[in-house]
Amino acid sequence: MGALSPEALVAAAMVGGSARRNSAGVEARFKVGDRVMARDIHPRGHTRLPRYVRGKPGVIDRIQGVFVLPDSNAMGEGEQPGTLYAVRF
């Protein structure tokens, strides 16, 4: 799929679309109730991991499904679908 024209991008944004993907071939690493530890990372630029949970323990609360990884997709590295978890800290 090639780049969208500005007009096509506006039209696509107005219609919207789901980032949910088929879970075939994407195996969840964790299950509900698993104890996890948030990575204590300090990358340059944007991250979806808030500073206040870095290095903190949590518990997998829900498995939301498989979704496009927005960061890699925005950088032109493809969708790289992965499991999205709700973690309780």
C-alpha cells in the first residue's frame, strides 16, 4: 500500500477504522493474573509507558486483543500487530 494523498488521508480519517487485527499467528505472552514488571526505560522521544509506573510491579487485568503497534506503524516499519494488555498497578 502506497502513501495516501492529503485528500485521501482526510477522507480516511473522517471514516475512521479499527486498529484491531486478527489474532492468528500472534501468541499472547501473558495471561490474566500474571504478575509483570514494567520496564524501567528512559528512551528519547515518545513512549506509551508513563514514568510513574516504570520499574513498578503490576498484574495483567485484561487481554484486550491484538492491535497495530502505532509507534512502529507511524515510523514506516509496518503494523507489527501485538497483544494489548490492561495492567493494574
